[in-house]
Amino acid sequence: LDQAGPIWFGPSEQITFNGLALPARDVVQFISPIQGVLSMGARAIMIAQRLDQAAERFARNEIPSGWLQAAANGEPMSAEELSDLASAWSEARQANADAALNGAVTWNESSMDPSRLQLVEGREYQAKELARIGNVPPYLVGISVGGMTYQNTESARRDLWSFGARPYIDCIEQTLSGDALIPRGRWVRLNLERYLGRDPFADQPDRLREEQNAAL
């Protein structure tokens, strides 16, 4: 509750849980070196949401392939006549791919690009912006960046750990290794062997590795 400013760095003295106040001295607080995503990336998240909503609105509306235009020197057509003409043209196209028009009506092909209406480029850029906010390489969330070489699973896991998760994990390890939580001279570390897909006993003698596996 005491974190009123846009940027706050330090332990809080006003902590609540389910509406009840908790004594700050009994709570382990992890002071992250990275500002919160909801505050640092609020604007980028808002833009991404609006782009997605705009794309949804365009997706609900059918994109016309073109329009029929009556000759300027001909007799003006009423709204009902224009509607009947468009309906007849659409029904004829569904039954036959070939079309024929007289000089009183002209067909104009639409230049609307579905990719532009779906805001593909804008949404792609905003996805990259969100990846930057999360400290995650764009290719790890399926965004094309171009010029990337072959990426295997182990390398992708290492990149996700190095760029995205490590600042937070370092904060957790250092906090839990404090003298106020565990005896002096001991420390807490995250075991990455299973995450990285490596055998934790690969560098040990075969006999010792067999004993460890049997114990597990």
C-alpha cells in the first residue's frame, strides 16, 4: 500500500493479504531489479489490446471483392435496384465463374488488402514490443525476426533462461540466501539441470552415477 509512486525500490511496510494486514518483518520480500510489467509496459499492452480489438472488428465484416458502378450518362438507379443488381451479380458468381456486363454497368475490383485490414504489420511490431518488455527474444514467442540461424531446443531454453528468467531467479536466489533466512555460509540455488535437459550425473564416474540413479 505504501508503493504510491510510479517507481518503487525497497521493502514495503504495508502488506495486506485477503484484506488483512501482515507484519512486514514476517514476510520475505523479493525486490526485483526490473520494474513491474504492468507499470513499465502499460502503454504497450494497451496498444496491443486495441490493435487486437480492431482486427476482430474487421474480421467480423466481409471484405467485398469489388463493386458495380452504373454509367454516369445512364438513368439513375434507386437503392432497391442497386441492391437487386448486386445480389444478382453475387448469386451469378457463385454459380458461374464467367461474367458479362453491358455498357450501362462497370465492374471495379476492390484494392482492399486483407493483411492491412487485419493490421498484421502493426500487431507484429507490437508483439515484438511486448517481447522486449518481457526481456524475451522475439523468436521464442513465434515472432519472425529474419536472419536467424537454426535454433535447437536446448539453445532456446538457454536463451529464455539468460534473457527472460535469470534476473528474477537471481533475485530469488539472493533473497533466500540471506543470513536472516538460512545459516551463514549456506546459499540457495535453482537446479537448472532438469530444465536444460542435461543429465546431472553426466560428468561423474559410471558407478557413482548408477548409485545416484538407484537412490533417485
